[in-house]
Amino acid sequence: MTKSEALAALRLIIKPGDTVYTVLRYAGVKVKHVSAFVVVDGKIQDITYQVAQAIDASLDADGAIQATLTTDIVRGLGEALRPGGEPLNHVRL
């Protein structure tokens, strides 16, 4: 999936003001493994792969995004989806 395909897919399910949930697992002092989810029609949907593609992030062997701050992931996603637009809400689980 290309970056533009990931963004197109995410724009269909994430609307301005929606909440992106992140699950954080530590792999060391600075590196964390992050998964991203949204709730669509009452069901939890894993969007980790599409988010990684959209923000040019790398995935680890377990399919999680390697990052230092979950807020950077969600902020980057919001900016990639709608440059200068309304930020996404974020809940870290």
C-alpha cells in the first residue's frame, strides 16, 4: 500500500474530531511499539499499518509502529490527513 492509498483509506474512516486510540508497549527506554485504532460503527478497527504508511513510519516485526511519542503519531496523522485542519483527538490506552 502506498502512502496516497493509505491516506485515501484513512480519510474514509477518520473524520475531523474523531478519536484515535493508541496502545503503547515499551521496547526500551526511548523506543516504543505503538498500535493505532479507531472505533467505526461501534467496532474497533486496527489502523496501525495505514497510519505507518501515511506518516512514513516503520513497523517492527510485530506490526507495531516504532516511535518515541504517541502524540507525534496522532499529530502527524492529523496533519497528513488534512493539512492545517482540525486535529484528531487522542486517547492512549
